[in-house]
Amino acid sequence: MSKVLLINGSPHEHGCTYTALKEVADTLNKLGVDTEIYHLGAKPLQPCTACGACKNLGECVFKDDPVNEIGARLDEFQGIIVGSPVYYGGPSGAICTFMDRFCYTYGISKCAGKLAASVVSCRRGGATSAFERLNQYFAMLNMPIVPSQYWNQIHGNTPEEALQDIEGLQTMRTLAQNMAWLLKCIEAGKAAGIEAPVYEDRTPTNFIH
């Protein structure tokens, strides 16, 4: 059975972001996909210091938060969904700090080929810019981004209000349907002998002469 990790980047464990993620998770479960919602919590996260130690260690040098915990479990999951509230038109500082270190440490070597999506919750505005910001992580790691019928956003200032966003909740369910379908398509492809892409060695270019 495929399994999807849903990461709650809100400091509120059962707030609006959780409400959106749970709608996705419940629908995935109904479609035969296992799920786990992981709450980052409200404790401060150490920002990436660009020390590069992870390239030799295989894990982040800072070991007191969820980055390495989730990194060590990546093989369990075939899909990752990241959720965040909208703060000043962007995702929460916690989820950006987590994703900066997580993606730099584990990157393409561990994440390529896993399905990905982001979900954002807001009171009124700023959802699309926060949504786009989170998707940039996946676009650089060869992670296919799963779409829905609209941008993956839900509106409300409380979980009770978020539950009144009928279109937002439907968007979450459609996202889950698409992810479940694509996960099953990937499994069918593997069973038929279709191999995953083999990539060229990365050749970064600096724009200087």
C-alpha cells in the first residue's frame, strides 16, 4: 500500500491548516492510500547555515528537530504534502526553515520521483503566493507536483470557518483523488516494467565569466 506524509507547518496542531490536510488524508484513506499527518510543532527550528556538512554526513548536522527524523523515514512514503498557514503573503517561517534544510540535505537523491503537493490556509488573501513558494521546492527535486481543480487553498480564521469553505474542501478532496490515481498509475507502470528515469549528473552553472 502506498503511503503519503502530510506535514503540518502551522504552530497550531489542529487549526485551519490541519483541517485542510485532514480532508486530503481522509479522502486518500478512502481510496486505499495510507497517510500520516506530522505536526512540526511550535518550537523554534534552526535555520540552514549552508555549512555543507550534510554532504558528508548524509544527514543535517543539527539533530534536535524533525529534519533528520523525517529524512530517515523517507523510504516509507511515496508522496509528500506540505501544508502551511499564510503569513504576510507567504508560508510560515517554520515550514520554510524546515524545507530549506530538508531539501538541501536529502534533495534529489531521496526525494526524486515522489509525488508532491502543497496546501495553504488563509483568512482572506495571500494564498496563491504562499502556494507558489512551497511548490518551488518540489520543482527543483524532480518531484511530480499533483494538481487539483483549483489552487490548493482553504479560507477561514478558525477550523470551524474553514469547514464552511465548501469549494476549498472539495479542492482538497480532488487533490487526494489525483494523488491516489497517480500513485496507482506509478505502481502499475512498475509492474509493467516501466523504469524510473535515470538522470544525468547535475551540472550547475554560475553566470559569471
